[in-house]
Amino acid sequence: MGNFGIWVLTICLIFQSGYGFYLPGSYPHKYAVGDYLSVKVNSLTSIDTEMPFSYYSLPFCKPAEGVKDSAENLGELLMGDRIENSPYRFKMYTNETEIFLCQTDKVSGDDFKLLKKRIDEMYQVNLILDNLPAIRYTRKEGFMLRWTGYPVGVKFQDVYYVFNHLKFKVLVHKYEENVARVMGTGDAAEVIPTIGNGGSDVPGYMVVGFEVVPCSVLHNGNSLKNLKMFDKYPSPIKCESTTVSMPIKEGEPIAFTYEVAFEESDIKWPSRWDAYLKMEGSKVHWFSILNSLMVITFLAGIVLVIFLRTVRRDLTRYEELDKEAQAQMNEELSGWKLVVGDVFRAPSNPALLCIMVGDGVQILGMAVVTILFAALGFMSPASRGTLISGMLFFYLILGIAAGYVAVRLWRTIGCGDPKGWASVAWKAACFFPGIAFLILTTLNFLLWGSHSTGAIPFSLFVILLLLWFCISVPLTLVGGYFGAKAPHIEYPVRTNQIPREIPAQKYPSWLLVLGAGTLPFGTLFIELFFIMSSIWMGRVYYVFGFLFIVLVLLVVVCAEVSLVLTYMHLCVEDWKWWWKSFFASGSVAIYIFLYSINYLIFDLKSLSGPVSATLYLGYSLFMVLAIMFATGTIGFLSSFWFVHYLFSSVKLD
């Protein structure tokens, strides 16, 4: 009955998270009519190159007060976001047209080449108002398509045109005091700007939508000479998104203008992110996930039934016999009972196994906690970078678990001998982070060479190293110390002095191990498409509730696959199960890597240049290694528990 309650709770959690129960990132900001709204700019992005660049790397207008970085968190910097102020500014609920922004200097040869290159690579400009990214609607074959951001320019009949006039539409909703009170979660409840009785007559508004239409308009150079920023443009501007008329020419300046219209909307503050989250393909998403849930649950049921029947039958048959018959049966033992004296023989490279299992526990713990927090709405898409920051934080803290598990397993394999525990804990603290550091540093040099904002700045590099050596390593050593003090797991049977010979097998055992990865991959692969699209196509990923269920199913399937394989190996008298149980479920990583190569070839067809492809494969390799450690650990720990349970249930000595 208790299990039923847990399932009901889980399903409630999914529906909560599926139907937009997320904290919208911050509390509602009330603007009075005429208050200034400032637009910010994020990095220029492209799904062609996957390399973000600073907005001001192109000849755009700069704000009069100079370019300033907005407050950022660690996650934003790691994601390659660089949010800066921009010259665009609006007055709340004040429609303005034909506002002159600036005229750039004459376009130099280098800038001309760079603009053409960025237009060819389909770079998008990303603007942000009150934490909402600018959204653009286009019509294609009768369908409305949504995009975040707008292109730098367009190429038409071998001429390059720049979008130099922006038509903004800001959707606003009347400020409701009770919304502010309700939305104040945690610390924010203290700082909500509630209005005193005297000022409650002043109507306030909240920003609930931000749309942009880019246009290419030819400006008259002579009439701009005496205009200052935010002056009225002398003649009316016709903004039609279907026509382009401002070609980029070397040695000629570009003038930028904009207009803004405010519109009152029914969209309430908590649901202002819905427009971004209702990206195309959500129905496929729900259907495909439910489909994979059913298949996997069915599969899990079958595996469990086979297991309980086979193992139980073996055990009950053995226990029903009287003493004499048991003694006789011991002489005619077959299958897994024959390897009783070898099943707990130490594996080859025991230290490496302990280190990988310790790191796997750390990665798995980080994934579970992060996704759970995201599913409960603590890491909404509105608060940029919190997901990465959260993952980093949980990874550092879970160093304790990595040290504890690695050292306790090391002592168990060494039959209680704690010698060398500090070395195992130290290696566990450095093994996976070391590999990650190597991959990311190599990729970082590529990004530095391209002057991309995706490159981690040197100062951040130092911070990450300090976090690693001042928090993660000490915590892992502390965990190792507790692991060395904890009692080791006693084996239920003695190990023989001389190892038993393993009979020749019909099939090579590595074939089974490789094939086993297909089942966990089946659980993952549909969700994988959405996650890949979120990382590489710039779409917002938000169904963390479903992701949490997929993760739980993945854990169950990895455990079952590894158990079945270990049992099969023991039945054919192969007692070398330690590494095989790790790679049986860990081999899912191979399929994920193959899938990411398939995604590169068929979905990211437009990815241009060797640098972009190297970046993509480098990040994929990093992700796949983390998955291998986590899934391998699930398989190994479940097999270890199973073998221990199996041989402690039946007394063969």
C-alpha cells in the first residue's frame, strides 16, 4: 500500500510540473505610466555554428552611458550568455514611432566581412525586456511560427541587407497587488514592492509579453546629420517585414531606428512564460513519453517475473531437500552454485572500479537532485543559468558520497583492509573532474581562438579550479574517512585459494554486455531528442517532471538489465561479473554517442565548419562519459546486492 501512495504522489508531481507549476523567476515588477523600461541584449547565437558572440562585436549602436555587464550568475557565464545594456529604452504605456537611435561610423572592410559572415551563418540578435526574451512571429504555409530573437540581416540576390529598424510590441497587464503577495516565495516575499494606501490610485503595469518585427529600411543620410539619440526621425518610416531595402555597403554608415507600441493583454503574470514554453511538438512529446513509459514498465514486469521464478525455484528446490540429498546435490551442482568459491574473488583493477563507482554515485545523485528541484519549479527557464549553477553546487556537495562509496567498496574488496583508502578517495576526487577539465579546456581553446563568448573567461577558470580543490576534493576526502571508519560488507561465502577455470562460452560475453545497453537507451532516446534540441537548437526545455520519471525508469531498467546479465554469466560458470555488471548498463553511453553523431548528421545539417563540429562532439563526449559513470554504477551496485543476496540465501559451504 505504501508503494501505491508513492506512485500517486509521483504522478501528482508530474502533472504539477507538466502544467506550468514553476516559479516565474522573480517577483512582478510594477511600472507606473511613463517609467523607463530598459532593453538588454544577450549574446548573438546561431544554430549553424553553436558559437555565441558578443552583441557589440558587430557595428551596432552603443548606449550613451557605455556598455555595462548585467549581474550574472556562474551558470550564465558557463552557458555563454553575456547580458549587457542596450541603447533601446521605452516609457511604460507610451507609444512612440520613428525614434532615431544612431548612425554608425562608416562600415570598415573588416566589419563588412564580419557582417556578411554573421548573416551567412544565420546569427540571431537576442533582446530581453524585464527578463523576457524578444519573440518573433512568422507565417509559413498557413502556420504561425514562434522564434526567440531576430536575424542580424538577410541575403537576397547576392546582396546583404541588415535589419536596422525594429518594431516592438510590449504586452502589459494591470498590476494586481494580490498577485504580488501570492508570488512572493521564500526570500522574495520580504522585498515585494507593495503600495501604501495613499498610492494605490496610481495605475501600475507589469510586462507580460515582448514581441519584435525586424525591418530593413533605407534612411536618408543627409537628414540624419543633426539628429541625436532618441530624436524624432524627420519622415515616416514604413516597416514591412516582407521587403528589404537597406543594403550593407563598405565605407557607408548604417542608421538604426525603432518604434514601440504598448498593448494591454489578458495574460496574467504567472503565465507570461507560456508563449515560450508552448513551442512546437509538445503533443508528440507527451505521447512519446507515455508510450515509452508503457513499453518500459511492461519490460520491467517481464524481467522481474523471470527473475523471481528462476531464482526462487532454484532456492526453494534446494531448501526442500533433506541433509543427505543436499550433500549429494552439492556434488552434482550446476550453474551459479558451482562458482561459489570464486564469485567474490577481487576483480582486476579493483581501485579503478571503486573510483568509477564513487564518481558514478556523485553524478547520479547530482542528476536526481537537480531534476527533482527543477520538476518542483525551483529552476524555471525565467532564471537563466540556475540549472547549471544548481548542478555544479550539488556535484560539489555530493563529493562526500563519492568518497564514502569508493572507500567502503575498496575495503569490502580488500576484506576489511583499510590500507590505501586515502589514495582511493583522492583519485575519486580527481578522476572524473580531471577528464571533464581536460575535454572542456581543449574546447575552450577552440572558442578562445574564435573570440566567442562561449569561451570561459580566465577568471572563471580560476574560480572553477578553486571550487574543485577547495570544496570538492576536501569533501571527497571527508567522505573517504567516514567510508574507512564504516564496517565493510562481509561476504556470505569464502573464496577459494585457486581460481576456477571458466568453461568456453558459446558467445563472447562482451557481445551480451554491448547488447544490454539497448534497453536503457530505449527508455531515453525520445527524451534525448528534446534535450538535444534544447541544448543545440536554443529551444526551452521545461518538462522536468517527465524527465524525472524517465530518470527513475532508467535507474530501474539499468538495474534489471545488469541483474539479468550477471545471473546469465553466473549460470554459465563465468565468475568475472564485476566489470561486466558495470558495463552492461554503462554501455547505454555508446548508443547515446552514436545517437548524437546521428543527430549531428541529420538534424544539425547546417552546422558549419570543423570548429563547430569538434565543439559538438567534444561536449557530447563529456555528456556521454558522465552518463556511462552514472548508469554503470546503478548496474554494478544492483548486481553486487543481488550476488550477495543470492549466495547468502543458500548455504553451500
